[in-house]
Amino acid sequence: MREAVLHHLATYFEAFPYQVEFFDKKVIDHLTLNPGQFEVFKKGDMAEKWIVYRSIKYLV
């Protein structure tokens, strides 16, 4: 599950997985532990993905 989260975040940011893992550990851990929220991230458009990411990164 963690690898899938890492892959989707790296694709979203057009970054290498190691970069995402370094800067977004909190987001990766949260999405790994909350598969429902990860599904919303996976299926959302760019704006929805940003809302999910932002809510975890800056508000949780």
C-alpha cells in the first residue's frame, strides 16, 4: 500500500519517489493508514488531489 501511495504522489508532483518520500512522509503515512482517503486522492482530478494533499500536509 505504501508503494502505491508513494507512486501516486510522485506522479501527481511529477517528482522522483525519493523526493516525495523525503518531503512528504507525513502525507504518505496518513494515506497509507487511511485507504478511503487514498481512494479519493487516486480518483480525483488535480484540484481534488490538491485538497486532499493540503488537508493532510498543513491541517492534520
